[in-house]
Amino acid sequence: MRNWEKYIRKVEPYVPGEQPKDVNVVKLNTNENPYPPTPKALEAVAAFDIDRLRLYPDPEASVLIEAISKRYNINKNQIFVGVGSDDVISMCFMTFFNSDKPVLFPDISYSPLSSVPIPHAGIWQTPI
């Protein structure tokens, strides 16, 4: 096992926050939207082959990586994708901040950073 892999293997699954029972509550902090879908989004959904939903998505995101590679003319090995921004940020933290030194970031930054598991190092928030 390469040195950085031992940190990635410690990822804990996301635990969602409270889900209000009131259907009139819009949780902006979880990217809910108070507006209906745009006509283009409705067209895309109508044109979608619903039979594809029975299949598990490609865990390597091959089609996405291929498209990014072609669009930006970069090697596919240079592209990292995750299952959302929390996943990508967690992987970056566990890969690059894996020493005994603490990680310091402003207290007004992205709040999930405080729950990223970084072995041996502390995560410290500081007012700016």
C-alpha cells in the first residue's frame, strides 16, 4: 500500500442532517431549490431513457473523465472525480494534509472541513 492510500481508506460515509417533515421548508444549506425546473431540464428528463436507472453507475466515471480529457486536452490520469464536493475535499485533505502538523483554516470557511478525518493531525479553526 502506498503511503497516501492508508489515509483515504479511513473515509467515513456522509451522514445527512435533519430532514424537516414540513414540505414547505426549503433547506438551502442542502442545495434544495424553491423554484421549479427550467424547461430545458424538463426536456432532458423527458428524453432520458428511464431503463438506464436500473443499472448501477460506472464507479470510475469513465464517460465523464473521457469528456473532461478531450475538452481540456489533458491525460485521463490527471483527472480526479468524486461523488460530490464533500468527497473531493475530504480526499484532498486526507491526501495532502497527512502529517503530524495541525491544519489551520478560517472559521468562516466550508463547515464540513471540521469533520474530515485526518490521522495524527488536528483540524483547527481560527477567527480571521
